[in-house]
Amino acid sequence: MHEPCERVVLTGGPCSGKTSMMTLLGAEFGDVIHRVPETVSYLIGHVGAKPPIEDAVGMRRYNRHLSIVQRHLEHAAALQADTDGKRALLL
């Protein structure tokens, strides 16, 4: 059995450059890293699932679903990265 992929996580507030940095790192190191898009941006932009800002209970439910989707995306990406011989996930 081999070592699991390392995870490199970009964090920061809105408009802090996470997506720009992911693009730059992907261009520079795309042969050794597998990129995983920001889950909340995907949910909002592609699914239309926006967080219910004014509803505390709904927000907790949204964040719970968000974390479940994130874990599944990371797992699927790790399997693909392993298949493709990548050394790290960029999240």
C-alpha cells in the first residue's frame, strides 16, 4: 500500500486571491498536482444552492451539506490523483 496524496489547502477571505493562486499553481505544477475547485463556489455557481444568510438553522444545514460534498470531492480527487500519478491535491 502506498502513501496517500498530500493536501495543499489555500485559505482566505472573499476576493483574497485563492482562485488566482490555484490557477497559477496549476499552470506551474499541473503535472504533479490535482486541483479541486472551491466547493462553495461550485454549489453557488453551478448548482444554484446559495447559503441562507438570514436563517441560522438553514445555515448550519447548508454548512453540513457543504462539508459532506467537500469530503466526497476530496476523496474522488484523491483517487483520480493516485490513478494519474499526481503527488498532491490542491484545495
